[in-house]
Amino acid sequence: MKDQTTGSNPLSPLTRRNFLKAAGAVMILPRSAWAGTGRASASNRITLGVMGWGMIGPSNTKSFLAEGDCQVVAACDLDKNRLQTAVDTINGHYGNKDCAVYHDYRELLARDDIDAVMIAIPDHWHALVATAAANRKKDIYGEKPLAKTVAEQQAIVKAVEQNNVIWQTGSWQRSLPNFHKAAEIVRNGLIGTVTRVEVGLPDGHYDFAGNEPAFLKKMASLPNAPTSPAQVVPGTAAWKLAVTEPPPEIDYERWIGPSQYEEYIECRVHLNWRWNYNTGGGQLLDWIGHHGDIAHWGLGFDLSGPSEIEGHGEFPPTTAIWNTATKYRIECTYRKEVTHYPGDVAITIAGGYPEIKSGTKWIGTDGWVWVDREKFDASNPEWVKGDSLPDNLRKVKLYESLNHQRNFLDCVKSRKPTITPVQTAHHSTLPGHLGLISMLVGRKLQWDVAEEKILNDSAASELLSRPYRAPWRLA
Ligand SMILES: NC(=O)c1ccc[n+]([C@@H]2O[C@H](COP(=O)([O-])OP(=O)(O)OC[C@H]3O[C@@H](n4cnc5c(N)ncnc54)[C@H](O)[C@@H]3O)[C@@H](O)[C@H]2O)c1
């Protein structure tokens, strides 16, 4: 497949959104300017490049394809097969052959006629690509968790704010009515003063890529054959069997990118990279941007964070193929000095503790409310009924969005914040990062919420960032 980094541009080089940005405009366009036939004229469309065609990239892209004022003009991936599927899907939708193909995200970002990008690549790549995109003035739909480390998140926040670009995080639960209703119940004080919140996340490792059975079959003839990649460590016969040449369709050298170089093992690359701390953050970081994000939303903590964090986890050997925590529990204290609450608020984040149910549960002095995907319960059965609270209870009305990708496009045009802007994503993810660091160093952490630094613990502070493999550098 040939890269098309230049070539004729079907769209105006100064697209509508770039024009608004260049003019420093903050006006909101009337919907009629975009509505009508269902497809905006070419010069009015937001041009989008999509990066990463794995689990979530395709579904994000399909939502963008469905919007008439958005034109997906480019796709980028390091796996040729996946890239081909992306291009076929996009071109199939439009009935043309216009989608440009990129292997190197920098070439896609170099195009002046691309307004916005959707980034759905593994966590270890988020910071490099997102900061480069912001520096190229692209508006960004980026995935959760914001980045692999706290320092990388801070770099993304800085780049997005300095360049004044729109950011939407893939924390799409905020665009669903049941999560919105739960958060409004809490924000309107219906459960009284919140004292405690429980955030239940998954435990263990899920074989998202579906390659664990083949892996185990390969191991079956070994004496003491492993029953999970989490048992396989370097220097063993099982490890030797696990390591292979990368398949020709993947540029593995680039895929591993800024992370430490590791031999290719299929079940820690596509999708299952989550279970290896070199590239992902386990279930904790995979999910903190969902139920942890919702916990913060209900509390109004989008710009706040925990002052004290104590995490405990159970881990496979650190060098195992899958080495992320299989079970974890993090106790966070949000001090009243850094929130608008009259007292401290305790948040427990746990995976593998059945008493902490999946989802988000806020407990207050006058009641409680619990929400999970397609699940809802509350101390007052009246609150359970319907998609939203009765209007008389909604003195505080939270941001409303019923479609996360649509909300992004609307904000690209209006230049107003999305429902999950970059600071929100940063703060929603912090308890996950800090909880993981506490688990790894084996002690309680003190976090300075305003200065964003760990107090009096140099070993823990070192884990706020990570070394990059040359030649990659986070500017
Ligand atoms: N919001 C959600 O509900 C949700 C769901 C799943 C995943 N995610 C997030 O989306 C991101 C991607 O996860 P996934 O499960 O889709 O991963 P995946 O492994 O299935 O797909 C990632 C794709 O990115 C490509 N890629 C890797 N590095 C790249 C680079 N430098 N340039 C271009 N392409 C590159 C890979 O080749 C792969 O095809 C992660 O951050 C994940 O946490 C969010």
C-alpha cells in the first residue's frame, strides 16, 4: 500500500474550522448552516484523520462517518491489514477512493487540510501523537486513559491548552442518560453530603485479542505447561516458544515506539498490550477513565484530585508476558481543602473485590445512587424511573450530550469545551496513575493537588514519568 502524503486535495486548504480558528472566532454557527441535505458542502465539512484501527478506532470512525458535516479523509495504522480494512470501510462508506493512507502519524499531521484527528492507538503512544497533533493545531478526539504516565498527561494538557485546540476524551459514558442522571442526583444534593464513593472496575486479564487459546495450545506439550501468559517469564522454555518474528503486516519496531524494546510476543501486542506495564496500565488504567471519570463528574471534581492515595495489588511476576495487577484496591482521600465539600470524601477504587460492585456508587448522608452500563439503582426508587430527573429536582443541570462524537464535532465548530475536555480527562485518570504508583512502591502517597506532585517520596515521584526509547522524545 502506497502512502499518500500529498496529492490532490478534494477539500479547501483553508477549511471552515481553520478559518474560524485563524480568525480567532468564537461564534456559534446556526445549525441551519450545517443541516439541510444531511451533508454539509465540502468547504463546510470538518476533515478528520483517524489513527488506530483496533478495538475502538472502527467504532469511533463509524460514528464520525454517520455525521454529514464530517469527512474522514485519512487513516493511519502500523498494521497494513488493519489499515487496509480502515481504508476499505471509509471508502466503502463514501463510495469513492479518496481516503489517504498513512503509516507515519507525522505525515498525516503535516497536512494542513486536516482539521481534526481521532486517536485510538495504545496508551504508550498517546502522548507523542496527541502533543504532535495539538502542536499542528488539530482538534483531537483522543482515547482514555489520557496517557501512560502523569508527566505525559501533563504534556498533553499543556499542548492542548497552548494551541487552543478542542479535546474530547473517549470517556463516552458521560454521553449516556443513566450516567448523566446519576451524576445530577449527586450534584443536586439529593443524597445529602457525599462521604464515600465506590468505583468497581474489572480484575484479571481479558483475552481481548482471542489469542490466548492458541498460545496455551502451543505450550501444552511442555512439562508444567503454563495456564496463562501471566505465568511465563524470560529464560524458560515457555518464553522461548512464545517469542516469534513479528508478522510481516506489523511494523513492530515502530509499534513498540517510545516504550522499552521487547521481543515480539503476539499476545502482548494488539489489544492485549493492556496487560503489560511496558505499554499499558492493566484493568485499572483501562477503566479509570470510565467509572472513575463518572465518580468525579458526580462529585464536581473535574479539576480536583486525591491528597492521599494508598493502593494494594496482586501482581504476576514483573517480567511475565502479562504482568499487570490481577486484583487491586486503592483508597483515596479528597481533602475538603481541595474540594467544595464540607468534609473529606473517600473514594475506593477496586478490581476483584466483590463487595465493590462494578460501576460507580456515591454514598451520602441522605441516601445513595449506583450506576453501571445499563444498570441503575438508588436509595429512592423514584430516582430510578425514567431517563432523567424531574425538572424540579434539577437545579444544577450538568452538561448534556447524547452522542460523544457529535458533541466533539459541535465543539470543533463552536470552539466551546466538549463534555470531556482535556483537564477533565487528566484529573479523572490521576487516581488510577497514583494508585498504581502506590501499589508499586508499596506505601501511601501524599499528592499536592495544586502543584501536581508527590510529596516526600523520590522513588514514587520517579514513576510519574518513564524513560523513552531513542529516538523518541516528548518535546
Ligand atoms: N473509550 C472506550 O470505550 C475504549 C475502548 C477500547 C479501547 N479504548 C482505548 O483506545 C486505545 C486503543 O485501544 P484498542 O483496544 O483499540 O487497541 P488495539 O490494539 O486494538 O488497536 C490499536 C491500533 O493502533 C495501531 N497503532 C499502534 N501504534 C500506532 C502508531 N504510532 N500510529 C498509528 N497506529 C498505531 C495498532 O497497529 C492497532 O491497529 C487505547 O488507549 C484504549 O484504552 C477506549
